Amino acid sequence: MSQKQRWIWEAYFVIFLLFAIQNIYYLFKPDSPDYLYYSILRSFDPIFNIAYTAHVIHIFLNMIHCIPLFLYIHRINFLNPKVWKILFILRCIFEIIGRSYEANTFSALYHSNQKVLLFVLLFAIIPIIPFYFSCYQYAFKSSCKLSRIFFRPKKHISKTKHFGLIFKILKCDVIKSLVIYFSPTIYTLRLMTDQ
């Protein structure tokens, strides 16, 4: 992978990580649309706790899957591939069943304006295709001959060096620059929410 491709993948990783953090924030923020939807849904019947639980699992699987995306970018082997395969399959399942709010929004768009629905679906699906591709390649790289051609890991992290991965993440130039850029904004938002 060239330096330019790696930079593009790192920027994609940071954007996806920010969206995953935003989803976790919206899960707990009382005036967010997700929180309001699931609060109202659960107030009707306790059976709707299943939809809320599926949504929570979906959000946390999104956050966890930032790890294989980062590992794919830097060509690092980490943990047993079976772990990543199971997590990838769970994420695919919860991508479908953990999106009750979005499904109802799409249903409403279908009944009001189908052209807008098509645009919104394309806008929602196209950005996550590279994410699924990279996580699939990382999880199933050893069982697919084609992926062996495209994916050649450079390094392997032993069990004693797992914490070294955290330092590798912190060394990423894109993350450093975004933390420096967004830190005043985060501090300002924290001050605004404390008042």
C-alpha cells in the first residue's frame, strides 16, 4: 500500500471512528433522535426492549470494528482470526436487526418520496462499503485465496505486545492532527453542557 493510499485509509478510519463515537454519544444523550425514539418505543411495551438492546449491541460492535479497520490499514495481525470472523458475522447480523429507527425512517421515506429514499439509501450505504471490505479482508484473509493476493500482513503482534498496539494508534499522524484540531471544540462543548 502506498503512502497516499494509507493516508486515505487513515482519514477514512478517523471519520468512521468519529461517527462511531457520535453514535455512542447519541445513545446516552436525552434529546437525541435515537434516544427519544427508543425511549418512546420502550414505554409502549417491554417487548420493544429487544429492539433497543439490538441497537445498543449494534453501536458497540461498530466501535469494536474500528480495531480491525485500523489493523487492516497497518497490516498488523492481532488475535485469532476466528475472533474477527465471529465479530464480523455478528456485526452483519446486528447491522440488519439493530437499526429499527433507520428502518422506520426509510419506511416513511418510501411512502412519502421514493426518489429521496433512493438518494438517502445510496448516501447511507456507499460510505460503509470500504469499511465492510476491509473488515472482511481482515477477518477472512486466511480462508480466501483471492484475499491472500491482496492482503499480505507485514507484522504479527505477539500476546506480550498487545499494549504496544495502543501506542501505534496514538502515533498515527492523522489522529494526532484531529485531536489537536478538535480539542478546543470538545472542551467548549464540555463547558456548554456543564452549564
